[in-house]
Amino acid sequence: MDLVYARAMPMRTPMLWSETLMNSVMKSNVPNPKPTNPSTSSVSLQERGMTDSFYEFTLPFFSDPILLEEYTNAPGVIRTGKLIESLDSLTRNLDFVRSI
């Protein structure tokens, strides 16, 4: 075995990462902080309905040929991966707006 390679690329232990984490926590003997209960905190939350997070956007494929080119592949079929990327971006924006 090449010792230089062994030092640069250490071998993983056969133990699961979760077991390693639990063992390191147990060895440290640090007490876990008590989780705070959000219902007893002093932050007042507003009641929100479903309409507060409603959002609608339109992809104008007919009027924007550049957008149509971006969302279709060579045979002219909608690129579902690109569409899901856009939906993922939309959900991140909604999550941010909802958290404010």
C-alpha cells in the first residue's frame, strides 16, 4: 500500500455516520439544551388563510419565443425538468413571503 496515498485519502470506518455521531455525542457528555416550545414564546403569530399564500404566474409561451425555446427540447416537447425548476423557485419564494 502506498503510504502517501493512505495519508491523503484516509479509509472510511465501517461504522455508519449516525453511529459515529451518537458515539461522539455520548463521549462529550455535554447535556443537550432544552428545546424551546414555540407556543410558550413571546412571539405573537398572525392568523393567515390560504389566500395569503396564493400566487399565480403565467409563462407566456405564445408571445415570448425565447421563453418557448428555453422550455422546449428539440422535438418540441415541454422540458419537465425546467418546469419543475421554475416550480421549485416559486415554492422558495412563497416560503420566504410566508415566513415574513
